[in-house]
Amino acid sequence: MKINTTITKRDYYKEITSLALPAFLEKLLLTLVGLVSTIVIGKAVGSEAMSSLTVATTITDILQSVFIGFGFGASIIIARDESHKKSFTNKATLNSIYLNAAFGLLLGLLCMIFLKGLLGFMFSSKTASVTNGAISYLYMILPFSAVASVDVAISSCFRGAHDAKTPFYVTAAVNVINAICCVIFIGFLKMGIKGAAVSYIISTLIGCAVRISLLFNKKSVIHLEGFHRPDFLLIKRILNASLASTLQAFFINFAFLGLQAVTSLISAVAMAGYQIANNILKLTYCITHGIEAAQITLVGNALSESNKEKARLYSYKLLNTSEAVCFIWAVIMFIFARFFASLFVGSGDAATLDAATNLLRILCFTVPFTTYYQSSQGTLKVGGETAALVSSSILGPWAIRIPLAYILITTIENGTLWGALEGIFSEFPFLYPMAESVFTNGITGLITGLFADYIMRTIVHAYKLHKEKWLYNTL
């Protein structure tokens, strides 16, 4: 029997619409609602409460990334199932729920035990009230970590079973609930950081309850008839498949904690501008998240059918689509950088607005690199290239970005770098003002480290992708 290796344009865009677009919109909603919560609490309570929420989300982002990593493991196993039987999908989903629930409980408990010491060490430069506000928020939401983890697992399993619309619809509804709760508990009831925690808990419980109820709907692509004993061999397979996603997410997000010590050396205005620019740039990551979800399902399905040519076509087509869309978005950000930055900055803070505008335009040049390595990792994950993904996620931030940024920021802030270069640029009066502004601003060191990290990861991913061992690996 001859295997069909062609992909028509109609079929390709149909798959993009059904898989990548809902995953992108789901990620976009999560990003936007997070920004809405921050804006609401900042407007209603003040900058101190907003800082507490920012500190707290540093921890929750790490947990969420780990939960998503485990969820990707189940999605990969379902997509690469050679039997294509609904019974296996149901079984994998149930065991994914068990796995995520266990890790949700464990990680939530560990965070609660070590929370005060961890935040005190990482954010020693923050005022006591900011840190205490973050601790108050986390003590309220961490007991519900297992619920959040299970919620993520179910969404990933739906996407692995070729249904990305259902998780999107649920997330859309839940995020609307979260936004309404934020307005009520923070805006009207003036509960501050505790209101943000209550809003999160309510929306998370509702979202998880809805997703679990969908699993018992006979018309759903995944249909459970009850809860059975765990299958530890299947759980082990899910763990193996999720290893790359989980470790990669953990090391990348944990690196943001390592950057805390580095960024404390940079001026407040420059750092505020960088954070604003990075928030705007997050839309690019929503696009690549959608592409990654589509790759895991489509490339995984093709590999399960031993259709290597189709797997190859889907992998490169999705990568090219992502590069094109993200390039267009980068051009838009570059042109309208000041407008986007002004959405986050008050009219009286011209210095921060200028910094955010300039930094956003600089960061636009990172988009080709971030898009490439993020939009190729779905293929590498489903293709079992665990070592490459994990090693690049460790070496990029920890061996390149953080050390390089620290060295450069230190030499820039103490004047050593400009002292060594000033004589050279004094011979070129037309370059002198620009060179002085670049080599006397610590943010230059941070951006340089960031570029070096992204370029390294892009090279590693490109090498592994085009070597194509992922076409032959088994999970």
C-alpha cells in the first residue's frame, strides 16, 4: 500500500486553523488577562501591590511551565500512538491527570515550605511589604497547584487528540471570569493582592471542573467512563516524552530568577523600559506556541504512520509559516513601537517611554532567532531530541546570557568599558554621541547577553532539525 506523502494547501491551512490558531489564541488570552490583572491592581491599589503580584508570578510562571511540560508529554504520546484507538487516548489522558496531579501537589507543597526563604533570597532588594504581599498571594494559591496542573494536562491531551478548539473555548470563558473577578475583588471590594488570589482560585477551579466534565461527554474526542488504577508503565512513557519539555521550561524560567541579581545593577528607567518592551514582544511567543502545538500533533501523527516525508513537510512548512507571521509582527512593532509603549507608560514619564520605544525596536531584531528555535522545538520534542533541547536550554541562559550580561553590565556601570573605548571613538566625532549612549548604559550588556543566548539556541536547533535524526527516533 502506497503512503500518501503530499499536503495540499487546503489541507495545510485547515490544519493550521484547527490546531495552531486555537493554541495561539489560548496563549494570547492567558497573556492578555495576566496584563489586565496587573493593570487593574496597579490602578486600584498602587504600584507596591503590582510589584507584589509581579514577584509572585515569577514563582507561578515556573510552576506553570513545568505543568505544561508534563502536559506536552501526554500530547506527544497521544499524537504518536500507532494504534490510533480512542481507548488508548482515553487511557493516556487519565494517566496524564494522575501524573500532573501528583506533581502539582508535590511542587505546591515544596514551594509553600521554602517560600519565605526563597523570596527573601531572590528579592532582597524589594521592600518588606512587597515581599510580604507576594507571600500572602502565593500562600493562597499554592494549595490549588494540583488543580492548575490537571487543568493543563487535560488541555494538552485534547490538542494531542486533534481538538485544539475545546481548550481554547474553555480558556476564553475562564479568562473572562478571571477578569470580572479581578474587577470585583480588586476594583470594588478593594481586597488588593488577596483579591487577585481569590480571582485566580475561582477561575482555576471553574476551568478545571469544566474540562473534567467534558471528559465524560460521549461526543468528546476523549471520553472517560470512570477513574481506574494508574498504569505506571504508561506514566513512565509520558514522563520520558515530557522530559525535554519539562526540563527545558524549568531551566529557562529558572534563569529569569538568576537574572534578578543582574538586572538590579541596571538603572530603574532602563529596566522599566526593558520590561515594557518584553511584554509587548510576548505576542510573538503566543504565535510560536501555537505552531509548536500544531507540530506536536501533525508531525507526531505522521511519524506514527511511518510517513517520514509527510512529517518532514509539516515540520518545515509550519516553521516557515511561523517565521513569516512573526516577521510581519516584528515590522509592525518596529514601526509603531512608541504607540505600543505608550499603552504601558503614563504621559508624564517621557524617559521610560523613550527607553521602552528604543528597546522594543532593538528587540525586534531578535525575532528571527526566537521564532526559529521556538518554532522548531515542537518537531524536536515529538522526535525525541531531548538532549539537544535540554542542553541548549541550560547552556543558553546559564553559560552564555547570565555570565555575559553580568560581566558587561558590571564593566559598563563602573565606567571601565567606556574608559577603554572612549579614546577610539573620540577620533570619530559623528559616532561619539551614539557610542557613549550605548557603552555607558547597563541595558546594553543585558541585550548583548540575550542576543548571544538566542543565536546559540538557534544554531543548535537548526543543526538538529536539518540532521533529521528526529525522523527515526522512537519514544
